[in-house]
Amino acid sequence: MIFRQLFDSVSGTYSYLLASRAGGEALILDPVLEKADRYCQLLRELDLKLVKAVDTHLHADHVTGLGELRDRTHCITIMGDQSKADVVSMRVSDGDKVTIEGLSLDVLYTPGHTDDSYSYVMGDRVFTGDTLLIRGTGRTDFQNGSARSQYESIFNRLLKLPEETLVYPAHDYKGDTVSTIGEEKRYNPRLQVRSVDEYIELMNNLKLPNPKMMDVAVPANMHVGLHQEELAKEGRALSVPEAMLALGRPDILLVDLRESGERAKHGTLAGALHAPYPSIEDNLKPGGMLREVAAATGRRIVFFCAFGERSAMAVAAAKDAGFLNAAHIAGGMDAWKKAGGPVLAA
Ligand SMILES: [Fe+2]
């Protein structure tokens, strides 16, 4: 496994680059905008293809690198269901898995620091975001934070992991890089409380100043979605009502870009072909499945995904591959469902 802990000294943020092998797919957790050049250089040096960028929560102390990395690498951006970010490619909830080639992360909803805080368990290690820090815990006094939920998340979820589980937080200000669940149980001063009420009392009396970057970071992190105005202007974005009329038309080739887990959870559209986004370039090149089907049937490709971001990137990839009229459903399944569109079990 390739595992890199990367540090941003300005915000004290740890980001993590994960991959199962050189030459393979990679995932990055909690990337920082200003470090995008460094991440991209490291990806080249290690011969990795970034396919997923995940934020554990909406950060208040630095601007996320999610949007920048998506623009540069066409990766999928991921946050939790509760996140107030405008658009990410994929949203996850407790019990989901985030997978790339050779690696799988279990998604744990651990609210408290914010109401969109998640932790990710991968084998012998857990990425705790700002829920559990080394000898500390994330503050709970803004962004719908709750000391009570954080107590539940820590004591009833994270501390239930095996004691030897390695703890990799999203921040450290003292230079510590890793801990274990057992170590934190015994030596984290915030966790030496006898009751949830005692924890709440402790957390409500920290009297911390707001993060320096907060007024910049929070609004910026709420607007990470891909700009899609051009696509709409070029007539390559179908609104949901337009897409509803196109449903079942013989000249349209509907393509579902989501993963099997998302299809099982949210359903799909009648007649849609399944072609997951990470393989889009292979599918569009000569001999690729989508190229063959589109050529054989003469149909116009219409992509859709969860929120319209992967499909917008797929339209661009299709254009590069010579499919000038490919389009997508703006807003994806989310917008489709909100408009009451018919959904099929996948
Ligand atoms: Fe945070």
C-alpha cells in the first residue's frame, strides 16, 4: 500500500494520499487548496491516478483542495450527506464504503465537531477528521457542532474500534502524527470524563477564538461545485423536465455513471446503461463499450450521475473523444428525484 501523510503548516492540516500500488488509482483525504501543486507533483512522481478526493467535513480553517483537484485531475469529490457544500460528485452516509482499486474505506458518521463530520476506517487505521485528535478533540462551538453528539461519536463509535487501531487526525498543532485508539482512551485529557454532561461542560468552556481563516474558508468551501454554465449555453445540459421527455426515446442512449452502491441505494432510470465514471476514458476510446454502442445504434449519449458533476465531466471527456453532441442531465438523480421523476430499482 502507498500511504502518505502530508502536512500544511499554515493550517496544521494533515492530508492523506492512499493507493494500493504504483501505477494505480489513488484517493486523497482532506486536501488543502494551496498544496494542490505538491499533490499533483507527488501523484506524477508515484505514478498514481487520483480518482477520489474526500473531505471529512466542511473545514473552517483552510480552503479545501477538492474543487481544484477535480478541475486538474477530473477526480470524483466526496463529502457526507449533511454537508452544506453546494455540489460534490458523490455523497456518503454511515455504513457506505468508499472504494478505489485495491482499497476500501468504511464510512462512519461521527457528528459533533460539525454536523457533517465523518470518519473513515481502513483496515488497521481510522481517519478521524476533527472528531478525535491526538490528545484532543475538535471544537464543537460552530457549524452546528454539538458536544453531546461528539461524545456519542467518540465514546460509542470510535473508541469501540480495536485498541490497536491507528488514529490519523485531520489536524495536529504540536507535531504528533499518529496515535492509537487505546492510547487516546487512556491519555486524551478530554476523554477522562465520567459522563456526557461532564464532557459537554468541558467543551462548552473552552473559550477558543474563531479560526483565522474562518470567514474566508467556510464560504469558499460551500462553493466547490464544478462551473457548468458553458455546458448549458452549448445546449449540452438537459434540465430534468427535458430529460423526462427524453426518457425512453429511441434516439437517446442514457448512461448511468454512478457506482453500483449508489444505484442500489437510490435507484436508476429506465433503460439506462451502466458505465461507472472512473472508466469513462476507456469506454469512449476506440473499442470501448460506449463508443461501440453509440456507433452501432447512432444514439445521442446522455450521461447522468448523482448530482450532475461526474456527468458534466463525462460530457467534456466525450467531446474530447469526438462525441460532440453528448449531453447530461443537470443536477443528476438528486434533481430528478426532487422533481418526482420515475425511478427504477437497480
Ligand atoms: Fe474542522
